[in-house]
Amino acid sequence: MISTYQRLKRRRDAGEIDGFTLIELLIVIVVLGILAAVVIFALGGITGKSAVAACQADGATVSTAMAAWTAQNAGSTVTQSALTTVVNGNAYIQSWPSNSPHYSFAINSGVLDIGIGTAAATTPYTGPTSCSTVQ
């Protein structure tokens, strides 16, 4: 066995045998596994942060559309269908924002409400801070 090892070592040192040993391959696989674990752990909170950012952007968009609609239709109560209805080729909002596992928006009696998670949209949206509990 030792003579076989020495013979293979001589052939490898002479350049007759190319390739990697099983140990070298296993070490590379282990190192890649550790790096993958570190990356997955580091990116774990990104999904929650993106849901908060999306909620803030959607809330600002709907609030702006509501303000524009109210400015052009004084004395009327704004509704979700009024914002998404196409008039003269335009609508205040092309589609109603929806991210159901994280948050939802609704207009109740002319007030923009937000629901966090699967809860119904019953809490008044007061700005970006309303999205702080989105997960």
C-alpha cells in the first residue's frame, strides 16, 4: 500500500496525473456550504424590509391619488372604484396595491385604512410609520 502511494505520488509530482484528490474536493464543498449558510443568514431580514418599503410606497401612492381626486371633485367622497376608474384614458391609480400576506389597503368612508397581515383594513393610514409593523 505504501509502495502504491509512493508510486502515485511520483507520477503526480512528475505531472503524469492531473486532477484533485477526494479530500481536496470535500474541503471545497464544505467551504462552499459554510459560505452559502452565511449568505442565507445575512439575507434573512431582507424580505421583511422590502415589505415595509413596499407598504410605504403603496400608501404614499394611494394618499397622493386620493388628494388629487379630492382636489378635482370637491364635496364628493373618494372611493376605491373612483380612483381606479379610467376617465378620458387616465385613472388616478392603474391598479389597486395589494400585498395580501403582508398588508392591505382599503378606503372606508373616504379614509385610507391599512390592515397588517391578514387583518382587515380598519386602521387609518397616517403615513409611512403606519407600515412599521408590517412583516
